[in-house]
Amino acid sequence: MKRNTWQREAVREALDATEGFISAQALHSTLHASGSPIGLATVYRALGDLATSGEADSLQSPEGESLYRACTTTAHHHHLICRNCGLTVEIEADEVEAWAKRVAARHGFTQAAHVVDVFGLCENCTRLAAGE
């Protein structure tokens, strides 16, 4: 278990206060704007530790950037993520779970793991894009 330093706690609190996924750089900027002296490398390290411990979700954006979000559950789950505003909805995907197990077994794999996150436009951003 990692030591709970003031830096790690500051990152955890900033992540908890953030809606949706955020990059380490953006979170660092938020911390600095609030007067925190925490360094960017420390933010990266703390986010990595939080993701490893299950306290934060981590994913790669379609552009390849690592994004983080405070975890609301420790159970396996997936996300619907608006690529415009960042709105994130945690979802269960039983069909995906069954499909992943079948495909792995068909190819002789065991203990298979997967990550599935779905990016699109939320209802509000779809309306805005349509000019409504």
C-alpha cells in the first residue's frame, strides 16, 4: 500500500472534484490555479498510483492521451464518454463480457481481460452540433 502523502491527497481531491475524465496536465493546471505547488511529475505519479490501486479509472483517449477519473466503483465496468464535453456514464456490458470470454476460449486463452470504452456524442452535444 502506498503512503498517503499530502501530494497524493491533493491529487485525489482534485480528481474527485472533476467531472468526467481529465489529463494529468489539465489536472496539474487546476491544482496550480488553486495555489498548489505540486509538480507535474508528482501528479503523473499520483494518478498512476491511484489507477493501480483502483481508486481512479484510466483510459486512453482516441488521440492516445492518458485520461483519469475518480472511480465510483471497484467492480469491473465500462464507460460511455462524450468526446466533446467529457460526460461519462458508467455502464455494464454483459454482452461484451460474454463475447470476450467466448472469443478468448475459442482461441485457447484463459484468464482473459479486456477494456472497452465507447466514445461518442452525448444527447446535449448532439443537439448542439445539429444547431438546435
